[in-house]
Amino acid sequence: MEEKEISQAVIGRLPRYFRYLGELKDEGVERISSQDLSALMKVTASQIRQDFNNFGGFGQQGYGYNVEYLYNEIGKILGLDRQHNYIIIGAGNLGRALGNYLNFEKRGFILRGLFDQNPALVGSMVRGIEVMPMEEMERFIRENDIDIAVLTLPKTSAVPVAERLMGTQIRAIWNFAHVDLVMPERIQVENVHLSDSLMKLSYSISRYEKEQEKS
Amino acid sequence: MEEKEISQAVIGRLPRYFRYLGELKDEGVERISSQDLSALMKVTASQIRQDFNNFGGFGQQGYGYNVEYLYNEIGKILGLDRQHNYIIIGAGNLGRALGNYLNFEKRGFILRGLFDQNPALVGSMVRGIEVMPMEEMERFIRENDIDIAVLTLPKTSAVPVAERLMGTQIRAIWNFAHVDLVMPERIQVENVHLSDSLMKLSYSISRYEKEQEKS
């Protein structure tokens, strides 16, 4: 498969394709037409074809797409054909909630440890894994080959912790703190702002109401 | 402001503009050039100008953008110039984590109640609000003018709960269950798949590594 630059918009859509294809695979579906996938995913068949063309256009006229092949190819592009070890920093409600997401494990993201500065939380367990004190973080990362750090911390703590992480081998930060972290390129960052999603919902409500007023 | 159809891509970017403009406003900044906003947000000045042109292009040559005005206009588009009452259904770790997000309140999203089917969780408190049993949900929605339901439930429970919600006055569902809910248009839905964000991070790690291998 050629290493063509794929647009951010397409990349943004790949995880959802991956999820749907995974479910079809689990159901034993071997092939699917762009029309059927379109009806299932509520995405136009032409969008699907254009997106999949980025990967050499796997479909065959009259045959549709081979589900397992597509699932594997998209999985490779997303870097899901390998395991990632991650830690959670900040063992409050959100950290614990993420620690309990079993479907991350299904995707090859394995939780190895949690950390917190609060002595009351140190020693507590999340899914059989003990919460450790912050002082042990760097050593743990080194000894357990951790590549992703999930930050579920207040924003004032996130910045100094991110600075400490810069001195480690981690390759990526999944950041839920209310601040956009900017790191050197060797540490990829995904800043998650849950309120952005809520604001999009608010926009949808507003727009629907305006449409109703006009009719 | 004219009611022009704004693309989904631009809508997707509005919450982040809103956040940054809010912070500038809190810091007392009255105006900002597209260059400075660009440097701050790591978005091109031309993207900013194109996006803001959707709202009548508020900037003035040499003056830049009026922060408060832009903040208010984007807030109106996002439907944030009014209050929304919400409930959380599913009072496990994720539900409790969301219940503790004070910045939703800041945006006018007010938590009014939580619900769970587990008798062990009923009666527990989240930020001073009591978790109620599922039987009370419809009556509570009616009596408290609830317009948004946040679903933080396993996927098998999400579908029957969504069906119950269809019979209520709610206008929107913010869904964290691992299933894409499809509802009649009068109930807007935002399906959140946190694993999608993690998969994008995995893609970024993978792509960075491939770039490093080439050099």
C-alpha cells in the first residue's frame, strides 16, 4: 500500500469505519457493498468510496469490499496492529472511568499503571491495578516500556506533569486536562475537550429549533 | 447576522474558538489580530479569516477582531446564550466524572439530576445532587424542564433508555455508550466514542515513526 499523505478529515473518519468493520467481522460478514455500508453508517456511498480510495480502493465492482481485509488495512494505518502500553495520571473519577474501559484493551491499548499525588488515592485499585505515587512515574515508564500517558488532571497540574514526561520515552499524551498541551513532535498529543462535543450538541439543538420556527 | 448554512467542518471548529476567545476575554484582551490568534491557536490566519467570514467577517482591517463581540456571536451560534438543564443516566465512574465537570456549568449546562438502576448507587451524591432510581426519570424530566440527557451506560442499557427518552420532552442526547444511537430529528444526538480519539493518537504515533524511519 502506497504511503500517500491522507487528509486529516479522512483520518478523522477512520476510527468509525474501523469500529463498524470490526462489528461486521465479529458477526461473520465477509463482504459488504458501499451501499449497504452507507445505509449502516449513515455516510454517503460516494464518501466511503472516496475515503477508501486513499488506501488503494479495495472494492471490486460487483463484489463490494472484503470486510476483514479492509478492517486489517485500516487497523494498520491507525497503528492498531501492535500493542501500546499506557498509564493514567490522575486517578479521580475520569481517570478511573477510562481505566475501566475494556474496549481500549480490545484495540491493543493495555493499561499498566495509574498515578496520583493524593495519598488518599495511592494504594487504591482500578481493575486490579494499584494507584502509585507520582514519584514512581519516570521509573515505571522506563521499566514497563510505556508509550502513552493519559492525563486526567486539573490543568494546573497537567503542565508540570507534561514537562516531566518530556524527559521520558513516552511517544504520546492523551490529554483530558482543560488546557491545550503543545509538545515537541516526538511526543504526539491528542487534546480532548469534552465540552466541545457538548457545544456541538447545543448548536444542533439551536439549529433544529430555528428550522422549526421557519416552518 | 444572516442565517447562512455553515459547513460541519467549520461548526466542528467553533467550540475551540469559543474557548480561546473566552480566555482572552477573561484576561481583559479587547481585540486580537488574526496573526496573533493564529499563533495562539496554532491555526492558520487564513483559516481563521475564512471561518469567521461565515458570520459576516467581523474583523476590520488594521483593527483585528473584537474579542467580546466574536465570543458572543459564536456563543449564540452554538446556542450557548441560554441555559440547558441536563441529567446524567448511569452514575458509574464516567457519569460521576462528567457530573463533576464544573466548566459545563460555566457554559450554561446545569446538572439537575442523576439516575441509575443499581440500588447500591441510588441515594449516593454527586456534587450535592442525589442519584435517583430509573423509575423517576420521566417524571423528573417533565417537572424540571430537562432538555439534555447524558447517557453513560453500557450499550445494552442505552438502547432501551433511549427509547424511553423518545417519549419525553428532551431535545438532545449526549451519548457515551458504545453504540451509535439514531433518533428522530427532534432529539439531536451526539455520539461520543472516546476510543476514536485514542485511535487518532495511535495513527499520529505510527505516522511519526514512519517519517523518522525515512530520515
